[in-house]
Amino acid sequence: MMAMLLLLSGCRKEYVSYTYGSQIETFRFNVTPSQWKVVQGNNEPGSDNYLFCTLDVPAITDRVFDEGTVQAYVWNVYDVNQNLGAWNTLPFVYPLELYVTNDQGQQEMIIVPENLRFEWEKGTVTLIIQDLDGYDPTQLSETLSFKICVSSNM
């Protein structure tokens, strides 16, 4: 038993990385409601319904694809009266307030979580908005601001 403890206590992991420098480029996009395209499956839970917008980002090269990374952010205003907001890392789930008519003919508010995420490949970033319930996402009525950061080794 003592030999096993001595053997295990002598083991340690070492992580060695060689960084010669990195380059980060940041791009900002304002995506208007008309830029979003719709993919519409069956309008039922679990369906493939979503909005998407593809952005050209030429800085995403083969080198970035193989050795770098891409991160995306959305600007979210959390206090309209004071014009306060923050950058939120994607994926970002936000509560969307909707008003629907119930069986008694009354308006009631429901909250549907919307998932805002992104995918990237060489030269492009695709933004995707999808209701977590599988129904059609709500059409956007305002411009959304995004920040795309592309990082690669020099």
C-alpha cells in the first residue's frame, strides 16, 4: 500500500505550450430584420424551425480553421430607460415575452426561451435563432448588434 502511495505521489502532469504570439481581429455587424432567412419545418414541438443570417468574415482562414478560434457576442440592452446593455457570449438564451389568446378569449403572457447561437467555417459565420419549443421563432422587428472575434497564432 505504501509503495502504491509513493508511486502515485511521484506522478504529475505537465502541460507545455509554445506561444509565439497571437492575432485577434474583431468585426462588428448590425443585422437588420430583413437579413434573417427562415427555415420552416412542421410548426410543432421538436420541428426544425429557425432564423439564420450568414455573415462574410474573410479573416476566418484555413489557419484559423485548423489552429485558431472564433467567438461571437450579441449586444443585449437590459435597461431601455437608461440605455444600459452588455455583450453576451453566444450561445445566449433569452426569455421572449409573447401574448397569446387563451381558451376563454383572454390575452395572457407566456415566456418562450429563444436560443441564439452561431456556427463558423472558413470565411463565414452563421447566426441562428431558434425557439426551444420547436415552433417558429418570432420574427425580429429590430436590428441586432453582433461582435465576432477571430483569433489565430502568428
